[in-house]
Amino acid sequence: MLAQQRQQAILERVRSNGGVRVADLVRELGVSDMTIRRDLEVLAERGLLEKVHGGATALGPGSTEEPGFTAKSARQQQEKEAIARHAATLVRPGTAVALSAGTTTWALARHLIGVPELTVITNSIPVADVFHRNPRADRTVVLTGGVRTPSDALVGPVAVAAIRRLHVDTLFLGVHGMSVRAGFTTPNLLESETDRELVTAATRLVVPADHTKWNTVGISTIAELSEADVVISDAGLPEDARTELAERAGELIIAEGTP
């Protein structure tokens, strides 16, 4: 088992059990005590778990906790890739789309680099960088200004002013969480304001969100579930979430090829 696969297995145990012991991981994964401790150190440095004496525990998901882009990009990679692949099929050549900040929208950007005559509006530095590194003469990319957040979003009055006079065919909205009570949420108040402006600018709202976002609640609501025309998630989405989203959003799509 490669180090990346082993660390993913450790993360999955932490998330499902709330914590792990070094001794149990040594026995289950068949590696040395030192290897496991190094893995835990790496995962802790990336902000994915908390090291404790003899093992590690899951991080508590506070409503204002905002993991950095690097930490979030390591989570649910297979699910995000499948969701992004399906989301890309909703984009037609010659249209204007907006991609908000997020690691799933970043994955989507990589699937859109071959779409001709596309206009892209984004407040995400990593998303804009994907298109910058893969240029096309027939593509226009508009990166809003603003204040940079831990998730590499540009937010605040400058971003809002840039978006306010724009109109796009489809917005792909990255979210921190989604629930019946709170809708689609973020842990950053300024990002919420900026994202709401993107929602207003769009004719169609598509929310690509993996199953771990269900019943995660950030401090500020971006939009209600009913405002989404399409929600794209993965096979790990629980049945109660599927029922609620199918009833409240315009359409729920479960991306094929997810675990």
C-alpha cells in the first residue's frame, strides 16, 4: 500500500470512528509503529486530523471553521472527481459560467479547459490558475478582485462590485455544507455575501457537493436548498439526504463512478 493510500485509509477510520489508536493501525495496516506516527504527523500538518497521545482524533466541525484549500483538496478526491466529470457535461460551448471557490469547482475547472468559446467568471484563485495554465484564444476568464480567504476565495466589497453587473448562464457553487435547516452554507461571512451575489447573477444554479457536506452547517447561509436547479453528489449520500434534496432542489444527480 502506497503512503497516500495508507493515509486515506487512516482518514476514513478517523472520520467513521471519531478517532484511531496507533496500535490498532499498526495491526490493521501491517506497517511499523514509526510509519503510522509519520502518517499521522503528515495528516495533522495538513489540518485533516488532530494528533493525541497514542493516536489521533477527528477535528470538530465548528460553524466558523474554515480549512485551507490544501487540506480540503485532499478530502473525498474520488467523489469530487466523479462529480466534476458529470458537472462538466452541463456546460455548452459558447456560454458564460461562474465557478465559485472550492475544491470541487477546482476539479470541475480541469474538465472545462477543452470547452470552446467559454466565458468564465470566478472568485477562486486556484480555478483561475487552471485556465491560466491551459490557455485558449477563444476563452475569456474574469477573476474578481477582493480579499483572500483561507480557501483561496476572493471576497468582500471589491468582489461584490465586480460581480454585481454580470450575468451568467450557470453558476457552479462550491459549498461548505448543506442541510434542510440552513440550506447551503459557508463558514466565512464575507464569502457568503460574495456567493449570494453570484447566485443572483446566474440563470441556473448548480451545486456540486460530496456526501460529507450533508448536515454540515457553516455560520452563514448562501442559498436555500430550493434555490438550486441541480445538486450533484455521490453514491455515499445517505437516503434521507436524497429524499430531502429530491423534494426541495430542482434535480438531484448522483454521479456515476463514485465509491
